[in-house]
Amino acid sequence: MQVKRLILVIAILFPGLQIFAQSAEIKQKVEKLLSQMTMDEKIGQMTQVTLGVIAKGDGEDGTLEQDKLKHAIIDYKVGSILNTTAHAFSAEKWRQIQTEIQDEAKKSRLKIPILYGLDGMHGQTYTLNSTLFPQNIAMAATRNPDLVAQAAHITANELRASGVRWEFAPVLDCGRQPLWSRFPETFGEDVYIGRTMGAAAINAYQADGLNSPTGVAACMKHYLGYSAPRSGKDRSPSYIPEIELRTYYLPQFRDAVKAGAATIMINSGEINGTPVHASKYLLTDVLRTELGFQGIVVSDWEDIIRLHTRHLVANSPRQAVVLAVNAGVDMSMVPGDFSFYDLLKEAVEKKEVSVNRINEAVRRILILKYRLGLFENAYPEKAAIANFGKSEYQDVALNAAREAMTLLKNQNHILPLAKDKKVLVAGPSGSSITALNGCWSYTWQGNQEQWYPADSKTIGDMISEKTGGHATVISEKGFDNPLNFDTARLKTAAADADVIVLCLGENAYAESPGNISDLALSEKQTNLAKAAINSGKPVILVLTEGRPRLITSIEPGIQGILMAYWSGKKTAEAVADVLFGDYNPNGILPYSYPRLPAEIVLYDRKHTEDVREIFNADMTWDGYNPLFPFGWGLSYTSFSYGPIKLSATDMKGSAPVTVTITVTNTGTREGKHTVELYSHQQYGSVTPSMLRLRAFRKISLNAGETQTVTFKISAGDLAIVNANLKTVTEAGAYDLMVGNQKVTFNYQP
């Protein structure tokens, strides 16, 4: 008894020792199991197939075909399965599917459980009635990492309640190409926001321990440079100098590795002519040796065979497998057949892939299965089931959607609206559910409204509720319904209205189906906006979109603009709360909203991007001229800053400098406000950025209240990547800026 008490005390006082002991125990078990496995069993563990491979018929209802299931698990010894067949299933159905799969795994020679993975991009995507939160781009607008963590923890709860323990999120790609169809899945154009919010999500997914009923294995993705295709098209080539790659795209993954992310998924594209799935430099030298990542590297959908069929760097399907596995891919998301298994087996027999490399990959897979508790109990846990669909989850979703709302324009204080106004609601997203949620919402594309919860609200619904029946909604269900673009119909309805709320933007899309060739809103939407403007009634534009569609031609005639993004289940409620003043907006842009299609200049631009040289000294300084700048967002109150104060005017070595500033709510109502700290290196060995966001903090202030906000800045926060590709902090003068305040200090190593 005394020994047990001593062990308990040690576990409480020294949790690291407990984790180390568990890790050592797992490694022992894995080595023992690995020694018992045949090569076929090992290769099977590296093979991941989609649910459709084992489903009956088209898999519409999620019924499994036992012969197919046996063929996959017993004959091909498959170690992992992913995805749904076409749409979300109920939590009960998912648990049934997981039970049948694990039952079959128990019949295998070594009884190794199956690792199942699903995409839960802004909530548990593929479980009916799960809680959907704002997309990452909207979460970035909240500037609230705590909300990101809350949403991720709830997603983990609902994923585990569905019997699944591997979460294919978060997306850590830096959103610096607004044409890209996966832009809404990013945290925007800034590196620091992506680092901070990505790590917050990973910590929350895995916080309770991978073997806990409330924990799941996170998957950081898509390593590396996926979000910067030159053409803006998904899965197309990127051309990124390594200094840029290390400055803007690698730091998020570095921090995610430090946060303990269990797995990583690879970029489907190529960088400088090398597909990332075939890059040993990126997958082994950088990821493993430099970053220290120890978890599973999984391919993305079909991306190994595409080394042969699309990238044309492998002259045969087998060579594609050899390239990817030797580069560092541990598991192939095949996913529609067993070709990877057959080809890898042949490659091993021909000594094109070593046994050591196979053992290395399988070891990582087995370690994760042990860490997730699958060997102890691979079945849906009773403790997890109780965590699905709790009412308080909707409160978090509403709070997140409210904090995401970004007020871009409020001419003559047109907002908030009085609730006795006669409001006309028009536009394609006014009666749409899918245009409020976006991609990965109960289906891959998110554009099938029949799978959404029955109590989902539209913007028209909520405005009608707020006005007590004073609203006229001419928006029709179905984003592309021709009636939604009928300008004559709008003109007639506007005659009796006091104000028009025009709901425009994008319907849901995901990945390549969301590719576009023009960032501007469609012509039929701009024509509708012009008709609303020409009616003579005040127009409030509500944008529900995943990326910044150009509105420059219509913006001057619009009195108020609210960016709603794709903010999940509670988008409509949040929009209405802001429009009618029941909530004070506090979201700020996580990207620079372009003014013109050929002027995609980002906030952290170089000095020479600011200048527009005409001839020698004849120049302008308007190179950064977005319609709305990064960090822009209005409130129904106002804030002012006191001077920035530093604990020292010189930073030396690793000693931090404390930065303080007072913030006062100078308006008449309570409001939340994000204080952002930027830096600028005055001179450097490589051209410095005009601004870099280094810290932010969101505060809440009552009318007339003043708070002091404190940041600590160290040399590492000011680091750059130099011409030798080393991350360094250079000696010299640095500016720190908060709002309209600025101070300068010197750094000496």
C-alpha cells in the first residue's frame, strides 16, 4: 500500500516521469509486437483505405459488406481506415461502424486494432448534429486563442463520442494566396496568428491525453507550402525560395511539433519542381532531424500514385511508392484500393525499400495505437458517448461566431439598426444554410442542406425574429436560385423598405471544386448590389465568404459592410445580433482585403512594395492600398491608447523587455478590443518587413474604463531568416508599434 501511495505521489509531483515511464512501457510493447510481425503485416499497417472500400454498394447508409471488410483486414492486413462514403452519419451509426471494424481486427493473427481517421475541420464534420464552429479564417478574426481551444476540445469530444480517435486537423498552411480554394481553412496571412492558434488547437485536441475519452490525435497539415500555388489553383505547383519557405510557412509546423502533434499530413502539390511527397529533404532532413518530429507522416488522398500519374517524377507506380516511402511517408492514404500494399511488398522484395525503413514506419504507427489506448479498448467508450451534443457547446459556437463578426464599414453610423425598421433581406445567402458554414460541413463540399441540423437558422430567419415581423425576406432557398439575382424583384420589394440587408458572397466549396479564375464577385451578384444601391434605400452588405471576393466597384454605394465569413452553425444569430446592436462587433481582419485583382500586397510587405516609382524621385508611397487593411475592424464604441512604455530601452542577449500600454474605452458602451503589437527592424542583412505582428491580446472594457496591457518581447520574437537560411536576431534598432503609438529600442546579442 505504501509503495502504491509513493507511486501516486511521484505521478502527481512529477508528471513528466510518469509520461516517460508510460512511453518506455509502450516502446517495449511495440518492439515485442514488431518482432512477431511478418512483412505482409507490417506493410498492411502502412496502408490506409477509405470507408467505401469496405462498404456495401455505394455506401450511402454506412452498411459494411463483411466479405470486403474481411478482405481488407484479414487478407491485406490494413492498419487504418478513413473518411465517410458520401455524407455524415449519426453518432450511433459511427459507433456501429467502428465496432464492426474492430470486431474484424480481433480475428486477425495479432489482433492489431484499426486506427480510424476523419476530417473535423471546424467541428466534427462527418457526424450528424455535431457542433460546427467558424472556419479557421473566421477564428483568426476573433484573435482569441481560447475560443480556438474550446472549439477544438469540443470537436475532440464529439469525434471520440463517434468512436473515432484520429482528427485530420488543424490546417497550418499560411493563407497568403487569396485565390486558393482552401484559404478559409487557414488562419490568414500572418505567421504569428497561425503559430499561436494552430498550437492552441493541437494542445486542446490532445490536452486530456490520447488515451482519454476526450482526447484525439491531432494531424497538422499540409506540410509544407501547400497554400502558395502560383496559379491559385488547388494542388498546383508552388515556387517558393527557401528563405520565404522558412519565414512564412515553416514556423507554424515548428510550433506544432513543439506542442506535441501526433501526426502530420503532406502537401499534395510540389515546391520548385519537387513534389513534397517525394522530398527527403523536407520529410526527413527538415521535419525529422531539424524539427524533431517523431510521429506518423501520412500522405494525402492518392498523392503517392500521383507521383507517377500527375507529377511525372516516377516512371512507374512502384517507383512512386519507393520515392514516397524512402522520402519519409509512413502511411499511404491510398485510398480506393490495395495497390500500395502490393507495390510496397514488391519494392521490399527487390530491396528498393529497406526492412529498417519499414520497421521505422510501423513502429511509429503502433506507438500511436498504444498511446490512443486502442490495444486496451478499441471500441467506442461509454464515457465518450456522453460527451456528444451537449447544450453548452452551442453557447461556445455562438460566442465564437459573434467574436468573428468583422464590421468593415459603418458610414454615418447606419448600424446598429433599430428593430422597428422595415428591413428587406435579399441576396443568395439570405436564406442559405450552406453559405453560412462552408466546406467540410456534414459533406466534403458542405453544399447539401439536407444534412444540416433541422434547427439551423438563416440570416432571413434571424432578422425576421429580431424585427418582430417587420422584415421582408425575398431571398430564396438554394444559393444559385435564379430568383436570388432578380433585380426587378428586388427593386419592387425595396419600395416599402427602410433599409436593405444584402447577403452576398460564396456558397460552400472545398478543395479543387472551389477553384476560381477571378477573385471578383460574380457579375450577377454585383448587378444585384447595383440594383439595391440604385433603389435609393440604405444598403447593408453582409458577406458570407471563405476568401475576400472583390467588392471595389460596389463598396462606395454601400453604407455598412459586415464580414461574416463562414462562421458555422450560429452565423445567422451572430449576424443579426451585430446588425441590431445586441452584440458589439470586435472581430478584425486576418488578411488584407484586396482592392484590385493585380494588387495582392500583404501587410508584412517589404519597403520596396510600398513605393510606386514613376521616374527617379517622382514616386508615390501607396503600394499597400487594400480596400480594408489587415487588422481592420470597427466597433460600436471607440478606444484610445496611451504611450508605449518599455522596461528598458536596450534589449541585451536573451533578457526580455516588458512592453506596457494603456487602453481606454472612450465610447458609450462596453466592447472587446484586440491590442496588437507590431515590430519593424530598421535595417537588416536581408530587407526587413514594414510590419510583423509579434503579439496580441484581447480585452474587454466597460465604457470609460482603462486597462494596462503588458507584453514580454524577447530576442527570439524578433528573429528573421537570413541569407544563410539561419534563424537569427540581428543587432540594431527596432520599432514597436501599437495602434498609433510607436517606440524604438536597440538590441545587442
